[in-house]
Amino acid sequence: MNFSFLSPVSDVVLAHNALLSPQALGRKLRIHSAKNGMPDLEGVHIALFGVLENRNDAHYIGEAFQINEIRKSFYALYPGSWHATVADLGNINKGETVEDTYFAVKEAVSILVQQNIIPLIIGGSQDLTYANYRAYDALIPMVNIVNVDCKFNLGDSQKPLKSDSFIGKIVLEEPYNLFNYATIGYQTYFNSQEEIDLMEKLYFESYRLGEVSKDITLVEPVLRDANIVSVDLNAVKASEVSVNQKYSPNGLDGKEICAISRYAGISNKVSSFGIYGYKPSKDDEITSMLIAQIIWYFIEGYNFRVKDDVFVDEKSYQKFIALVDDQELVFYKSTASGRWWIEIPFLSDINNKLKRHTLLPCTHQDYLEACNNHIPERWYKAFQKNCF
């Protein structure tokens, strides 16, 4: 595997790591160092790397950055009772052009996903999600993206790619691989009415900040259905982060963003995870520690993955049928985890995107509402997208 575009972890960080307790996380990672080179990836489950690219940040003013402080905070944490092996592959530095960086990110993600290793990306600007998405072009036919953000980032697709418009490029540029896009934690006043209307028109999903804060479990099914999860630190409220990182007095708090990260880790489907929008400052400790904990919770979630979504053995699930307006809705409940799914029927007479019966993650509440003659919103949107 060619990872020549990855530079090793800084000697400063490694010197700091050497002073940590032997039980600390940093002492248990496989680390890309100048002295020892790239670690063996045999048996690795999650591979962390930084991308030092922010030139397409919508507010870029020429500042450079490093993620050394994030690594120091992450290395100093203690692992749970984990079975997963984690590697730190170092950094992808800025290319001569932003497109060069995108190419390196795409290559790294593609190589790792094909090896069944989850890339865990620390950015740079969130437009890097576009490169992450393009890595899937040759991997799977349809992709689901979840964006944890206060904005939809649809933007004007006619303009150059930026951190606040990358989703518009994903939607409109070939090859068309996007099946579902969902935003968690959006704040209405940061989004134009045109973008809100477009989200509805495309049957994409959106979860307002108030909804998420009221009941964090609402977002578990959409994360269970995601291939790519992209976290923008602007989704986090100002009181939780350092000076340069502050964006809005309202936003997700530390517990909520970590719970979302854990749900992403638990999902059997999530195969890449990125944290973007990091802006170092002189009082950086609080932001770097928050990012370290977001990463920690993703890995924690990964270690609790249960293969509960293969409904072959009848003992592994219960099947329920609800009739809503002459529409038969078929639900499945895993006996291993208690999680719920709803079947999206195969429509043979139209250009069906998924080409087969598909099980869509849902909640027990969706089943109860179906029993009361209400079609679940997630089912309706997925069904409509299938009819495009």
C-alpha cells in the first residue's frame, strides 16, 4: 500500500507520548514515526490521520495549522476495554493545489476502506468531505452521508468548491452516488429558505438543534444508516470550545457531540468518520480535548458493534406488520440489540436506485406510530427517493 503522501507524527508529540503512563492510549497505538516508518496495518480496525488543508475554508485568510495539540490530548486518554486496534498514520500535508490534497485524501480513504479499516480524519476545512465521498466512487453503488453541522452546506454549486457548499457539488456532479444526505443539529437562522426548501424537495433529512437536544436518541437510526459521517466543529456551542473556535452561542454541547460520535461508532455501516473546522488558538486545550473525546467515543462505539442487521436466522429477529392507508409496512426487531428496521419495498417497474428490498433503520416509536396509521417520515423520504 502506497502511503507516501503521509508525513509522520511530529517528534514533539512522540516525545510527549513517551512520558505518558504505559496504560495511556498513545502507548497502545501503532504510530507512523520518522524513526520507524509506517506501521504494519495488518489487524488494524481504525486508522487516524490529519489533513492539514484549509484553503477552501469559506473564511480562509491564509492561516496554517497543525493538530499536534489534538494528538497530545488524545494520546493522554485511557482506552476502554477495547478489542479494536488503532493506528495513527500521521498527516496529509497541503498539496501544491487543493486538488492535490483532495487526491491524496481520496487515495488514503479508498485504500483503507478496501482493507476494512475505518479512516478517522481530522481536518482542515469541511470541503475535505467531498474528497472522502469521491473515494467511494469505485467502492459501493450508493452512499449515505450524515453531516453534524449548524448549516446544510448546499451552497451555490456553480461557484468554486468551498467548505460551505461542498454538498451542492456532491449532489450535482457525476458520478451520482449519493442516496441520502442528513444534517444533524442544524440551526434555521444559518440557512437560507432556498436551502431549506431544497432539502425538502430532494427528500433529504434534517434534525434541528432543538429536536436533537430534547432527545439525542432521535439521530441513532440515521447514523446507523450512514456510510460517511462528517462533523463540523461549528455545530458545537461557543461555551464548549477555545477562543478561535467560537462560532455560535447555541449549538451541541460536549455530551451531545460525543453521544453522536458514539452512535456513529456503533453503526455497522459507518466506514469513514471525519472531524473538520479545527482552528487552533493560544488557549487551545479545551478544543483539542473535546476533539480527543469525540474520537475516543467513536472508537468506544466501534467496540460495541453488534452484527444485528442480517436477518437470515429467524431466531435473530422478530417481524411485525402494520397496515397504514392500505400500505403494508414490515418492521424487524433484532433480538440481539433491540434495534428496529423497516422494509423499503423493491419497485420493479421504475428505476429503483437500490435494486432490492432494503431495510431502513428506524425506532420503536416509528412502529408505534405506524400502528396508529402514521407513515414514518424516514420511510416516506426513502421511498420517494427510490422513485426518482
